[in-house]
Amino acid sequence: MEWKRQTFESLLIRGGRVVDPFRGVDAVADLAVVGGQITADAPRDAHVLDAAGCIVCPGLMDIHVHLREPGQTHKETIATGTLAAAAGGFTFVACMPNTQPPIDDASTVHAILEQAHVVDHCDVGPIAAMTTGRLGNEITDFAQLLQAGAVAFSDDGTGVEDDGVMRMAFESARRAGAVLIQHCEYRAISAGGVMHLGETSRRLGLPGLDPRSEEAMIERDLALCEETGGRYHVAHISTARAVDLVRHARARGVAVTAEVCPHHLLLTDKDCANGDPNTKMHPPLRSDEDVAACRAGLLDGTIDCVATDHAPHTADEKSVGFLKAPPGIVGLETAVPLTARAMMQGGKADWPDLVRWFTCGPAKVLGLSRRGLEVGSVANISLLDPGHPWRIDSAAFESKSCNSPFGGWEVIGRATGTVRGRTAILADLHRINGAKTVR
């Protein structure tokens, strides 16, 4: 699918199904944008976008993305990663700090924001490192990093294992009004595992990654969060017990949120049996019971949102075999249909639920103020075609990398465009009548 960037002064998005969970709206209606803001009416000379059959919703958000810049631009860049985000329907992504060098000072935050502004495909919120160099020893200057534009703190890729350092992080984050995002894993327990510890790993003779490594850190962190009065977010939750730990903590009033990835809603460790390095994740694909628990947690609100953990790697890096290949997959361009496939079977969820998981949920996690499609707000809109059938072709991704286990899957539902202010990025099946095309 080809994507075109277009600008306009006034736009009428006509006849779409407007789904706005921020305001409890789900109705077929027109939506007007004038001067980059949502208005009650459009002028007669407004450009028109026919949205019949499409869902028009607040801009989708992904709060767990690896843009790889600085330092690993052979995998992805801010330009290619944010274009992939727009192609997936996202108008905002939060990028993780495990870059080279890590995002642990104000100058790096500024550089990322400046480059994102230059390419202008979607908004970017840098997640700064929780500790200097992501080494787990000394916390960063939270106040300074927030002032520079950071939206949260994490050492993603590694968990902070030292109890004292993590307590200091919670206390500093509480004073700064920030949320801590944890990659939950005690490496002494995971012990170099490359896939979920279970029957499949034992049959394949591959080192198993014990789920207790995730669960034990969540348990420790929840206790610290409760003691300090901080805010805590569990990244890419993947086990049934982890979901239960979060559920019980929330019932006690602990300020904890959680995200789940589409691949942890769809695939299990059995999908690793063919040795495809693109099924190697971190945390790994888990058991059938874990997948069922993650789906149930998303449905009952224990899990707040869906996030992709978009992790680009080159074909060469992934070609060295399952044991040595780096973990992770790209996910921005397939998140919408894969989440729909995982959660809508059996009628347990519908498109308004999916929109909520990619809008209200992420905004709640990061504490971002969002007004949805309210008149007077800056236009921040996604277009989804819920009935669009297509075959995932990873070679055609806008991302610089194509490491995905979903190539060849037949799916239904697709993001087809975004509108931010006066700018639209639309698939070739959409036209804004009379708009100026910008190259």
C-alpha cells in the first residue's frame, strides 16, 4: 500500500463511524477540521475525505516502540519508524531508551524530539533511562529529563534488580510525578533462556526462560510501589500469574498499570517449534494458559492497553538461527489487525474496545491529557477500515526491518490513514479532494 502526505486548511471527513472512547461516542457522523483544529462545521470549500465504511477515532498510541536512533540506524531510524507508525494508524509513539548511547540525558531527549519534528510522521515521546547507562546502579535526573521532554522512565531490555536502587527510583519518580516502566526479569532466574521454559523447550533441547523471572520482579516492584506511593507500569506482561499479581494489586489500590503485545495474545511457545528466529521474543512466547490469561486480563481491565514492543532487527541479524538470533519483532504496521484477530473471536470484544486499548489506555498509563475528538481540540485522528482483507507482506513494510512471524497471514482490518493538525498521511485508497500533495 502506498502512502501520501497531504496538507489542507479545512477538511470534512464525511460519513465515517466516529468512535471516541474519551467521550463515549460511537455513531456515524461527519468530522470537520479547520486550521488544524476539530470544529463543529466545515466551510463550503473544505476538502472532502469520504470515510464511509471506516472508523474515525482519536489518534492511536503505542507506548512501547524501539526506534533504534541513535546508534542502531541500520535497523531503524526515527524517520522510518515513525512512518511505519503512521502506516499502522499511530499518531503517537513512545520510544524506548535502549539506544546507543542510551536516552539518559537531556541532550539525547532533545535530539530525538528535534528529529521527530523534522520528519513529522507522528508525535514521539522519549522514554528516558531509569538509571545512568541503563546499568542499574544510579538513577538518572528525573526532573531534568522530564523538563527536556521525557514522558516516562525505564531501563527497558533489562530490569532494575537492585532493591535499593529501585526504591530510590520510585521515590524520585513520585516526587517528579512520573511513571516507572519495568522490563520485568531477574536474569539469575531467566538464566540465559531463549524461549519459554516448558514442554516445547525441553523437547527442542533449547534453554528455557523461567516465567518466575518475570513474576518475581513484578511481585517485588508492586511491594515497593505500594510502600512508596509511586506509579508503576508493567511492560509486555506475558504470564498468567503476572496478570493475577497486577489484578490483586489493583484491587488493593496500588497505582499499577500494564500492557500486553499482540504476539502474546496470538502465539504460544509451540509456534517456536519450527525454529523461525522471528518467533524469538523477550519475554518469550508463553503457554496456551498464559495467552488465555492475557486475553482475559485485557477484557476485564487488568491490562490497560496494547503495545507492540516494535523491535527491528536486520535480516542478517535474524539469520543466525534461533539460539543466537536477537529477540524481538516489528509490530507497528500489523498491530491493529492482529489485535482484532486475537480479541474479537467469539464476540468478546469489538472495534470500540480495540480503539480504547490504543487510545484511552496508553494515555492513562503515561498520564497524558487527551480530549479525543472534542470540538476545539487539535486534530489527532486515525482512520481504520474494519472490513479490509489483506495479506501481511513483511517485505512491503515501511519499517527499515521486516522481522515478523506474521508474513503471509490473511487478516481483516487495517489502518488507512492519520490526520494531525493540517497534515494527513493516507493510504492510496483515500483521496482528499483538491488537497495539496507534499513530497
